[in-house]
Amino acid sequence: MSNVSVFYRITKIFFIINDELKDEIVSHIKSETKRFGIETIELSGIEKEGGHPTVEGMDTIYRQVKNFLEKE
């Protein structure tokens, strides 16, 4: 994996971690994103139907990402 920030120096990169993932997957994602200097946004409480976010779930994702970015 190449470090994207080398090519896009003024760009901030975020990795969005879906909820309901196994702890070992989340842990691995966090260690790899940290290694490459990529911030993570960990979602929680996303309403889903058949594994995909509902309209309410998409609104929850929007609010969580927006709140994270506003703290930046």
C-alpha cells in the first residue's frame, strides 16, 4: 500500500469504520491506519436492513461524520 498522503499532501484522509465489525478487524484497521497517518471515524448504532443502512441509518452516518469533522 502506498502512502496516499505522499501524492496528496494537502488532503486529509479518513477511514470510516462500520459498526458491527469484529473487534479484531477494528483493531487491525486502527493499527494500519495509524501506521499510514490516516484518521479513523468509528461509526456506532447504525440502523440497517439486510446489512445495508436504512434512510435513518444514512442520516446517523451523516451526523456522526459531520460531528467528527467539526471537531477537527
